[in-house]
Amino acid sequence: MRLPQVTSLQVVATGTLVFLVVGAVSVVVLAFALLGGELLHVVHPTVDGPVSLEVVAGFTGALGFGGAIANELIGGGSPGLIAGAAGVGVLAAVPAAWFAARLGRAARTMRTDPTPTREHLVGTLGVVVTPIPTTGYGEVRVRLAGQPVKLNARADRPLPGGTQVFVVETLSETSVHVEPY
């Protein structure tokens, strides 16, 4: 059996390779900026410049990938053609940077519900899951912010499992005082 012989290899132009490396590094920086930007603060966590890291990474990423595509399409082998490809990359990078700035601002200023605290437990309904004795603690399950939460519970009188209860007081972050509902 005779194997076919490969006579030519497709080689990526040096300019294209440089543009691709710039784009790939920018994507990694953008991922760090979006997922854990506070890890990249070198000076101080509260110091912020006029342009965010997301914008810079979005700009250079689009510049790199846009330049690589343009360089391959125009066959950039000379410095002038590579500069033209870089110009096309800049044309792609400006709207990408604007979009990254808008997304980053939207993510930072997104309104969210307040974090539930122990005060939010008062007034919730629940059910006894571990019987509550005369002295000591049992366990109840309540819903806090739509999520089931199991807490230690005390009551003025013993309550068997399955009893519907009403939280009247929070004793600590993990324990409550309940009454039958």
C-alpha cells in the first residue's frame, strides 16, 4: 500500500501569526477581567483608570483577529500591506471596544435584590422537620428568598415533626423561635 505524498504545506504569514497571538492574549485577559477583575489590580483595588481592562482587552482582541483576517485576505507580505491589515483591525476594534464598555458598565451597575439577612426570617412560614422538645432545639425548614433553608428552632411548647410554624424571632444566624401556625 502506497501512502499519498504531501508536497506543500500551507504556511501562515508572520503578520497573521502576530495578529492571532495579540488576539488570543487579549481573549485570555478579557476572560480574567470579566471573571475575576479584582485579581488583576496591581496598585490598589480602588484605583481605576479612565478605560477599563475589559475595553482594552476587547479593543486589542478585535484588532488582533480583525488584522489577522484582513492580512490573510489581502496576502500581507510587505510592511505596507500589514499596516493596511492593522488599519482594518482598528476599524473592527473600535466598535468591539464600545460594546465591551457597554457590557462591562451594564454588568457593574445591574440592580440586584438585597442579600437576605436574619431579619428577613421573621414572619416566614415553615414546617418542623426534627421535633422541637420542651427544652433544647429541633429543626424547621423555611423558604428564604425562594430557597429552602433548614434552621435550628425553639418553641414555647414541644412541636412534633410536620407541624406548620411561623417564625417570631431570630435567635442567631442559624436559629429561630417559632410558634405553631
